[in-house]
Amino acid sequence: MSAIDPYKLKISQLRTLVAVADYKNFSEAALHLNISQSAVSHAIATLETELGIILFHRGRNGAYLTPVGEQLILPAQEILDLLQKMVTEANRVKGLEGGNVRVVAFRSAATHILPTLIAQFRDRFPSITISIIEIDEHMEKESILRSGQADIGLVHLPCSEEFETWKIFRDEYVVLLPRSLELNQLQLTWEQLATYPLIISAIDSCSTRIRKYLQRSAESVNIAYQIKQDSTITSMAIQGLGAAIMPRLAAEPVPEQLKVYSLPVPLERIIKAAVVKNALHTPAVFAFLDVLKNYKGLVDKIDKT
């Protein structure tokens, strides 16, 4: 009797062997494997011929392992398990079943945009970790991306040409005033805005944008306070110290003592995802970028009244 050549055995035959053993029926095994019943019968018959043994007792009540078949089912399952481990390890190395994505973002984007994105991403890739770096200044974010300390950035200012960007969110600038004022309209006029001391951000990018915007006014406006922390800005507005002008995301959650009003002319910042052009990103980073590009902003979910 000639020796059996193990390299002639096929993975498909072992999968069929295990499936028939599990379902005890050729038809059910075929449905599970998404192949025809004749293909199952052929795979088992070929395997029995190559091994020179009978693996199943066939009858009207189904297919049941012979004693020698019982002895072979465990090593067949172990082979399939090892193959699955190989695939799992390969995916892990590729970054789809492991690895890390590093995101640098300013505070309000990290607070209100990233959690939704990360939740969507973790549903698909639960083994990939996300690291968040919070930096408010735009040039620092560019520097962090350029140096390779982060893979992706969330920015709201134009980037230099070495970066590729995608728009993901429109964030409107709003005015916060004490609810007790009970103004009749939700959009302020330039004349109304000029009657309040203004409270704005001291962060360069935001301060510059608001100051440039206020130059449109024919009225004389008074910037009374420049504050770095968003929570301090809203607290000062609650105390009636002035009208706070800030991005809607930065104001969220809006304290119940305050009411949100629109500026005389709309002002918004476009939040973008940014990466260094032609960088050698991992598959995990590309997977996160796919989620970013399909992100649906929260702008319609925010109550603007």
C-alpha cells in the first residue's frame, strides 16, 4: 500500500469534512458552505479515496462519522483553526486587526466630532486604537503632522500645499446672550450687536477671524474681553458681562441660562481632515480616512433655538 501524500489534501476538502460532521447532512453542509450538494459529495468522496478510508456512514437519516472519521475530525479542525490564525495575524500586521491611528485636533472638534467618528470606526475595526492629541493653535497641528507625531489632523484654517484636506463639518459662529433678555428675533442686527460689550476667544485663529468679520459693521463695536477658555466665555455671558461670539461647537453644550442668536451676516468655519500628501500611511489610517470622508456632520442635529 502506497503512502498518503499529505500535500495532495486540499483545504476545501477539510472544510467540507468539518461541515458535514457538524451538520450530519450533505445538503445542510452545502448550504453552509454555499456550494452545491454534488460538490460536497465529490469533495468527501475524493478525500476518502486519497486517504483510503471511509469517513462517513451515509443513510436516509444523514451522514455520521465512522470511528476513523471521528479520529480525523479533530486534526482537520485544528488545521483550519491554524489557517484562521494565519489570516488574523496577517490582518493585524496590515493594521486592520490592530495598530493605532493618531489624530491631532482642536478641543471642540475633539469633543463633539471625534467621539462619533471613533464610535463608527470601532464598529468596523474594534482592535484598532485611536490616540487623540488636543492642540488649539493651527501651526502646532501642522508641525505635529509634518513631524509624523500624528497621522490625521482636524483643522479649521487653510493648510499649506504639502497637506491634503477634506471638508467634514460646517460650524457656524453664534452669539450667546442671557435668556432673560428675551429678544424677539433670533438674528441680531449690527445695531443690536454694537450695544453689547463683546466677549471673544483669545486664540489667534479664532480671534483673527472674528475681528476681520466685525470690520464689516458700520457701527462701532466694543471687544471688551478676550478669553482663551470656552467655558470661561460662556460663564461671563451668563453673568451678563457681554455678548459672547464663538463657534457653535465650542459653545456646546449651551448652558440653559443662555440663548443662541445668529450674527447679522452668517460666519462659519469649515472643519477639515488633513494629512500630509504622499505620506506612507498604514492601512489602519486609510480605514479611518474612509470613515472621515463619509462623515455626516452634526449641524442638522444641533438645536439652534
